[in-house]
Amino acid sequence: MDKHYHPVVCQRLSAIFEGREWDILIPYLTTLSNSHFRTAGYLIGERCLPAVGADDFWAVAQRLILWDAKAFTVTVGKAASARFKSGSLSLDDAGFLHLMSALQDDSHVIDREKLLRLWLPSATKPETMEQLFNHLGVLTPRRRVDFLLQYDNLCAAFVLLRTLRFEEHDRDYLTGVCRQLIRRAATQSSATSSGGSLSFNLASLLRTYFDLPDLRGTFSLHLEPYELTSIDTDFDVFRRAVTKV
């Protein structure tokens, strides 16, 4: 039988979710064998959580993560990510805020970082990405940079620029970040003929913005001083500048 499906487990979970009987969800899960428990986790993430309202989603999410974070943090995170993208969940949901409050103590650092890695790619607005950092307790600029360098998209690039403003006094650090972007661009370019342009253009933009003369290389992106106006506050201005041919 497919490890991702079991008719009895599916039927029981469906009944619990349809009846919103959250008090019996965890007691039921504790009765399952290891294999059926894994099946239940898959069914919860792929079938049950996508089908409930926002309030119920977060109520279940909080119960599951606080009960067994190792088993359910990623399950909940993936389900929430899909729903953030579809607009059926929001960072303004009361249940989301309750969950974030419940995860603030030091015992949940790893769980918060797992959720952050899953949710950052779903952010299509810079302010959403910055909200996620705030809610999930990643507050220092350099720690945020560590996360942002893992994502190669315009939203992450803009937030990276805004975050690096807090490190503008440390030119060696800024130059190091740009070199990481250049290495990433080179790796992407070797993998695909069209890859790496955003990373390389971002490095060029940062070189000009922070005036980093030690960052050497041949850059195709050239910006005039007037093009830097509002570039760190207006996402549209930034997007036009960093994608300029």
C-alpha cells in the first residue's frame, strides 16, 4: 500500500478535521505505528491543512509543532508556504501571531529557522520578507544576510541591500558579501547560459552604492549617481536598476 495513503488513517483524520475535533487529534496520532504516523503526517500536510480555514490551520499548526516539532515543523511550514502564495493565509492572521509568540523561547530556535527557510521564498514583497525576519526572531543584520544569500530573487536582493546599510561601516564585510554574490553568479553561469545575471548585477550595484574600490572585476551594469536615488527605499526603482542591461 502507498506509504502516503492509508484508507483507515485518511478516514479518521478527515473526520477529525471536518468535525474540528482538535482535542482528539494528538491522542489519535499517539496510537499509530511508526509507518502509519508517517502516513498521517503526509496526509495532514498534503490533504487536511490545505482544506481548512485560516483560524483552524493555525490552531492545528500550533498544537502539532508544540507537541512534536521534529515531526511537524516542516510539514506545517510547507503547507503554510503554499497557502501564503495562494493568499489563503496571512502574516496578519491572529493564529499566526499566536504561533510566533509560542515559538519565541530558546528551545524553538531551530524550528523558527526551519520555518523561515521555507517561508522566505514565498514572500513576493520586501516588507513581507522583513516581517518574517521580525516574527521569527532573526534580528541582527549579519544573520539576516546569511539567510538572504541563499535566495536568488529580486525581493531577497532588495532586502539584502536594505540590510547591508546597517553594516556600511565595515567595507571588508561588504566586499566579502559581494564576492559571495560573484562566486554564485559564476557557478550559475557555468550551469546555465542565462544564469547568474541578477547576482552579478547586484554585486555591481552594491559596489557602486557602498563605494567599494577593492571589489575588482568587469561589470556590465553601470549606474549613474541619479539612479541611486531612492534605490534602497523604492522596490520598483531598485528592480529597474538591477535588471538594467
